[in-house]
Amino acid sequence: MAKPPNRDSPLRTPHLPTPTMTLACTPYDSDNQALLTPPESNSQAGLAPLLLTVVELVRQLLEAQIIRRMEKGVLSESDLDRAAESIQKLQEQVLHLCEIFEVEPEELNVHLGEFGTLLPEAGSYYPGKEGIKPSVLELVDRLLNTGVVVEGNVDLGLAQLDLIHLKLRLVLTSQPV
């Protein structure tokens, strides 16, 4: 069980009633471009593009955290060298897997309609600076840097059956808790 943030922590929040959220899923509209596979993508790749997208999101989040810590001066020269080498190798692996599954690296950036894109355009976001076109990566990076506590209940199911019940308390931060 995670210990609660200390009194001086930016994560400390007064106890609030747990909000109830209901998410109803219906069959998607065939015109919804956010849910469709781009016509040029390799239909034989299966789940590979989705998994590579998640890996690329995590890679870019790690890179942003390395930059933030480098700018704060909390990484030693050897830490920075190891981190840079690891990030570079991970990026090379993602590109290699894109070649294997015949997926263009640009296809890993999911367009989420009015929410923007999952990943920022190359060179458009630098940790701690406001991006030109905000992306989900920028939002998650800022949440990690600031810290956020999420608490609530989640019921998952289908066909009007509640099949999985979750009681969550999540502390999302890049700082030790």
C-alpha cells in the first residue's frame, strides 16, 4: 500500500468525495477517423503499431524526464551518458521494429480529433516549455512533473454486465513518494 504524500508535498490534497464516472461505450460511427486504421498502414502488422505507439510514448516521456533532471543538475555525467545511450538504443529498436512490421514511424502518432495528437510533432515540444500544438505526451509530462493523485472506482463490463471492479488510488509523479 502506497503511503500518502507528506504534508509539504505538492501532491497532498484535502480528502474529497470520490466522484462517480460512467463511461458508456457504443459501436463507433464508421465516419470517426480517430478509430480507423490509416489506409496506407500495413494491415498484416496486427497489434504491432499499437504496441510500438505505446513504447514510443513511454520513450518520449522518459526522454522528457531525463531533460528535466539534466536541467535541474541532479544527474551525474555518467548517469546522463547511460540515460542518453539507453534512450538512443530504445529509439533504434522502435525504428527497427517499424521496419520489420512495415509500419512508417509517422503512423505511430495517433490523431485524437479535437484532443490533438498523442505525440508532439518532431521538434515542437521541449519539457518545461509550452508546445506549439499540445499533445497527450505534453499533458502527461506536465502531470508527472507536477504530480497528481487520482482516486476512484472503475467498473468494466459489456452487454450491461459489470465484470471487473477496480478501486484505484494512483499517485502519478516523477518525484519519489
